[in-house]
Amino acid sequence: MTKKEMIVAGVMSGTSADGINVALVRMGVGKSRARTNLAHANFDLLGHSEYSYPRKVRAAVLAAMNASRASVADLARLNFLLGELYSDAVLASERQFRVKVNLVGCHGQTLYHQGEPQRFLGRKLAATWQTGEPAIIAARVAAPVVSDFRPADMAAGGKGAPLVPFLDYLLFRDPHIGRIVQNIGGIANLTAIPAGASVNHVVAFDTGPGNMVIDAVTEKLFGQPFDRGGRIAASGTILSNVIDEFLQRKFFKRNPPKTAGREEFGWEFVSEFLRSCGPSRKQDVIATATALTAKSIADAVQRYAAPRSGSKRKPAFREMILSGGGSKNFTLVSMLTSALQPLGLRLRFSDEFGLPSAAKEAVAFAVLAHETWHRRPSNVPSATGAKRAAVLGKISYPDLSS
């Protein structure tokens, strides 16, 4: 490793709260050494691992998300417990891939995200909270930790999300091909990168539920944490009237920039969704939840990224690059392919570009941490709505005497 290179661990746990993703990234790599097949990449993905939350921890995380009431003591303990679990995950990845990290970028577990200002105690405020104590990680891993990425963008007038478009632009921009980079995690989000665009012309926003609603109804109706491969959905029939009803909701009509979380698509939304499905077969409910994700993505592309009906303008985008856990749901991918066909978009996967779909968000926070360490801004104001570029995150240091 040269003096300009750093090994950075990116740590991500998403809104699905299924566990921890760790990506080990060598930053500052010359083009000849990079393992991606992207000409402008300057990193080497050394390895990626996933660690499931213990069952009781996942239950505690889900209970804390968007909770109307919560114990302050339990939230404080959860913060320190997640710090220990993140530390364990990074240390296990170091052992697995036989490297020592120089820096950690930890997104933390989102418990609450409110990108739009709301009135509270006499002031209108936006607010966000990602938990998982970084001081614990720094002490256990013996490396500095960049965490709490979202507030700096919000202080600059942004919504604090999405932040992954910085990586999307870095990796997937092309001088000749317009691309939409679509991630399907708990929430689905897209980054639209016109051909030859500068970072200031990137548009990104959350399109709606990704796996979140599918997972919730699968757990409720079948006692399984998710619909593996979309097998249950494949045996069901879509309830089109339910899809039409829910796509009329304000979130789907709102112009970007916009973000979503369990506040929009959590238990209250799922309960209403189940009531609307009525006494339908359970398989039909899963198929309908899956179709809601596919249709909301396609509608977002049609509304904000495709030429207007009757326009003579050529499509600005020719490819959609898919990543995230939803890319492993073959029924969802099939539905999305059909929905995108009229828009002339070719569906591809981030794996084709040397970036495993399951690793992408963890890699993003390794890259963002590296930028922060070098005091460089890494939000994308055109995506978040921020008034200016901002250096993201806060740094926790290990024992410097050792």
C-alpha cells in the first residue's frame, strides 16, 4: 500500500434492520490496480461481508424506529450495543480479509429521519438520528471513525438524504450514456445521471418503498423475514386496484428532492395496505406489495426522468443500473423490467461494473468517510436540496497514545 492509499471500512445498516454490511475499500488506488471495470474509479474493493443482527436486537431496533414512546435508558443502551456490534463486524472483516483498516465510515442505524421541517416547541425543524456509538468503534477497532453523515447537509438546508449519489456519480457517469442508478434497500432511491453531466446536474430522490413493505407483510402473513427470491410473490396475483389507490398518496406526487423512511412506509402504512387488500389470498398480498415497489419506481422514472408524452426529444437515459437487496428478488426484477420496457431503459446490475449490489451502500460510506477525512465536501446539493456543498460527518478518534 502506498502512502497515499488508505484502507477504509464502510459500515451500513439499513431501514430493513436485517443486519450489518461491511465493505473494505482501498482508497487512492491508481487505475491500473483498481478491481472495478470503471475507468474513473480510484478504489479497490477488497471484500464485503454481511452480519445479521441477533433476533432480539433486530426486534429492539424495529421497535425503536419511529416509536411514539421509547425509554431513554433503552435508547442509550441500544446506541452503545450497536457500537459494539459494528466493532465486532469490522474486526471480523479484518480477520476474514487479513487487512488492518486505517479509517471507518459508519452510517449507523437510522431510528428517525424527518427531512422536511416541522414545528416543534416554537420552531420549524428538520431532524435525523442515526445511532451506534462511534467512540466505541474507534476504541475497539483502533482507528478513527467518521459517523453521523446526514446533519451537515441538513444544516446547509438539505434533507440529509440521499447521500449515495456521490458514489453513483463517481462510478456510473458516462460521457455518452445517460443512466439511472436504482438502489432497492428498505427504501428505493434513484440517481439520474445525464450523459456527460457535471455533479451539479445529478437528480436523486427516494421513489418509495423498496423491500420494507414486502418484508413486513411477508413476516406478518408467513412468519418469514423476507420473500426469498420473490418466490411467494411469483405465485400470487396482483391486486391492481390496491396499487392504484396507494400510488395516489402525497409522497408519490411530491416533487424531488424528497426522502422517505419508516415514517412514511412503516407499520401504519403496512396496516393500511393490509386492510386495503382485504380477504385476498396471502400470496396475492405479497405479489401486490412487490408490484407496488416496481410500479412506484417506474412511475418516478416516467414522471421525472423520461421525455414528456408526445415530445420529440430523445430519451435522456438509456440504462438503469440496479443494486441493493431488491436486486435478488427475481419477481420484483421481472416486474420492474416489464414496467420499464415502454420507457426504453435497459436494465443492468451494479455487479456488471465490478461492484456487488449488496456492497454498494457500505462502499458509499467508505468513500464518503475518505472525503471527510481529507476535508472535502461530498453531499450532492442537487440531490438533497442543500444550499451549498458540505463536508459530512463527525470524527471520533482512538487512543492516540497507543
